[in-house]
Amino acid sequence: MRILKLAVLISGNGTNLQALIDACAAPDFPAEIALVISNRPDAYGLERAEKAGIKAITIDHKSFDDRESFEDSVHEALTEAKVQLVCLAGFMRILTATFVRRWQDRLINIHPSLLPAYKGLNTYERAIEDGVRFAGCTVHYVRPDVDTGPIIIQAAVPVLSDDDPDSLAARILPQEHIIYPEAVCLIASSKARVRGHKVIIDDMPVPSGAYIAPVPKK
Ligand code: GAR
């Protein structure tokens, strides 16, 4: 079995990193995490990686003069570790078009909304404010514009009338932990292919790449 070498880029808690660590621990999972990079030295995700015996480094953006030199350093670490797929998991730095193009179709992200709705920050607040009935999360290939790129998998959850941003986030996060490893698995097993601005998924039961979480019982 081909084992795809991953890097996971984080800035904080790293629960999505943990989901990927746990998935990679299964003997039949077609990927392994070769490197974790945090741009913040205090990110709890670094401890998660260390506990799992995974190489974890901090590349602190504050110690670079500009975005380009920070990204050069990240690129060098990824190349040295022979990384084949970069997974952004709560990595809260905007990447330049140069970096994104260097890793074109080898760079994916998880975002807490049903893209293309609610790009950027405060996704839960904005969804509640708009009164939408469904919210969710998306794993997508990264393109130069923020939170843009071919969609691999989405999970939808209901928005309840008494939701606040915390309760909605708490309903979405477990779905992130399901779809991120699933997306990596699809890529690693060559079942997801980028065609134009879309991702085509082979060998998946209908509906491919779509998960709907049940309405929670009160
Ligand atoms: C996740 O909800 C992820 O979708 C979001 O940050 C959180 C990180 O949590 N990412 C973004 O908002 C990126 N635009 P984690 O550190 O526990 O994985």
C-alpha cells in the first residue's frame, strides 16, 4: 500500500491534527504524518504531536521580516521532510499566492462553514445572524484567494433556534474530525481528482463527499 507523507500545519489546539493522528494510527490508513509545523510556539497541538512521537517544529512568523521569508522556511522544512500533502488544520496565517502555487493540488484546508458561504472569520456568528438552517464544514484544495478552492468533502449540521456561536461550533467540530481524515484517505488512495475547479471522487457511494449530521434530540 502506498503511504502518503503528510505535514499538518497548525496554530492552536490541534483537535483536527489529533483526528488525523488517530486516523493514521489505523494499520490500513494510506497516509502518515511526517511533520507538524506550528507558527506559534504555545500551540497545544505541538504537545499532541510529541505525545504521538511525530516530529513537530515551530516556525514562528514573528521572527521573520516578511511573509515570503517565513514561507520559504516552511517550504524548506516541508521539502526536507519529503512531504507529499500539506494539511492546514486551524493554521491561522494567510499564505501568499507564491506558496499556494508551489503546493498546488498538494495543499488542503479545513474551514468551519459550507463554502463558498462564510469565508474568513466568525463563521458561526455570521451563520446564526443570517438565520441559515444548515451550517457545517468543508475540506478543500487551497487556491490563492482565502478559503477558496475545489471542494473535496462537506458535512452539514442543522442550526437550532437557540444556538449561540459556541453551541454551533461544538456541533460542527466533531464533523470536522470525521471529514478531514476521510478527505486525506480519498486523496491518498487516488480516489479524489481535481478537474478544473471541482473535485471528482471515484468509487464513492452517492452522495459522494457529502455528510449530513442528524438533528440532535432535545
Ligand atoms: C477548526 O474549527 C478549523 O475549521 C478552523 O479552526 C479550528 C481549528 O481547531 N479553521 C479556520 O477557521 C481556518 N479558516 P483545531 O486547532 O482544534 O483543529
